[in-house]
Amino acid sequence: MEPSEQRIKIAVQKTGRLTDHSIDLLERCGLKLTRSKDQLICYGENMPIDLLLVRDDDIPGLVGEDICDLGIVGLNVVEEKRLNRAAEGRAIEFKQIYELDFGHCRLALAAPDGTEYNGPESLEKTRIATSYTGLLKHFLEENRVDAEPVYFSGAVEIAPKLGRADFICDIVSTGGTLKANGLVEVDTLLQSEAVVIQTQQPLGEAKQALVDKILQRLDGVLQVRESKYIMLHAPKDALAEIHALLPGSEAPTVLRLDGDDDKVAVHAVCRENVFWDTLENLKAAGASSLLVLPVEKMLA
């Protein structure tokens, strides 16, 4: 095994909505993992990469303090930590390097159903319960609103019922929790998704080369999540129409069919969903022998 200082350490949420997605994504990039007995570290068997399973709000600190080289965490956590450090006059010691396009959610303002809201000015002289005090204060300052953030570490949705706040500011995915507590979303502060952050400290040539390889593989996996590989036979005189029907496709590969001068084989990667309607339209345009295959990974 490589010396520990030569191994890449990636901080990942231990439990939560990003955990399975993050680990699955790294495994699809070719990383084979073995979990330790305490379940806090996953060791890379075939690459010098280890995963540290930690609380999501600890990830920016672990990366910023150079304990971990990379972290996968929600943009909401990254921005909250960045604003808090800036407010304290401390330097930002991590950088965002990649967006992962999963874990989508939003930091939103919500109020009891029936509350009148006509924009940020409706927050004047109100109390707002949140665990995202940095982002909320930034929003209030930008909109020149005098309101009182009330810190809640959890169960923010019950603050209005307890008489502790007039509004809440919290992460929303589907809105089901808000509805269950008689709350209505009224404004959005931040659209969030999972991102990769990296320490600001130089990694060294070997480590940086490995990080670059990981990012290239991530790009190859994420590019093709909705992609399909389509193969079909087409009359030569229908090629233009068939190409136009292929969703999100670049110029297809056209191959000669042995023993048939009137038809060709068409192969294309479609970077959008291929529905039954698409196949039926292709068939109506003259295509035959249609075959649709999933694409697991691709390098441009």
C-alpha cells in the first residue's frame, strides 16, 4: 500500500441524501472500495484513494485545513461556510472545482399558509428561524431588510408553531415537509447541488495528476447518464429526416450495408432521453432494425 501521505483523501457525507450518490459515482469512475470496521473510512483497493465518511458541515473544514484533498458536499454547505469565514475575516481555504448535477435542492423562505408576502420587504422587523445564518444574513443585507435571524439547529419547520419565528429559511427538496407543517414556500435564496471542493494547498504533481484523472472520469460518467446509443438501418434518402429526429445527437456515424446499396447503418449517441415516441417516429421515417443501448461512460 502507498504511504498515507501519497493517497488522495476525499470527504463524503456519512449519512444523508448525498451519501449513496457520491459513493456510487466514484465506483462508476472505477474505484473499488473496502469499508473499515468502524464504517468511517472506505479504502480504495485499486487506486490510492480513501473516502472519509463525515458530517456534511464538517467537509469544508476538513478540506480547508488540508486534512482531506477533496470533498463532495452540497453547494448550500459550501456557501454557508464561505460566508461565515468571510464574516469572521478568515481566508477561504478551499475552492469549488466541479458541479455534479445531483442532490438538487434549494434554500428557501417559507411562512405559515395565508401569510402575505410581497418580496423581501415583507420580512422587515420579522424573526426568521434557520440553521443557515450566513446565507440568510447575506440575503437580508443585499435586500436592505432589517430582520432577526433566529438560529435553529434542527426541526426549523416547527419554529412558527412555537411562536419563535414568523418565517423560516431552510433546505427544500420536494416541499412535503413544509406542507405537513402548514408552511408555504415564498422565496428562494440559493439553488443548490452537490459539488466537488479541493484544498487550496498545492497537492504535488502525482496527486494533482490523480485528481485530474478523477475529474475526467467524473465528466465521462456524468455526460452519459441520460445518454443512449442508437443503432438502426435507414434508407439513404431519409438520412436528413432521421438525423433530425435523433434527440441531442451530434453527427451520426453512417456505415455501408453489405449487399444493400439503398440503405445504410446509422450509429448515434443521443444525450437526451429516448422515448417510445422517438422510436416510432424514426420507424415512420423509414428506419428499421432499431436497437437502443445504455451508455455507461464516455471520454470526449
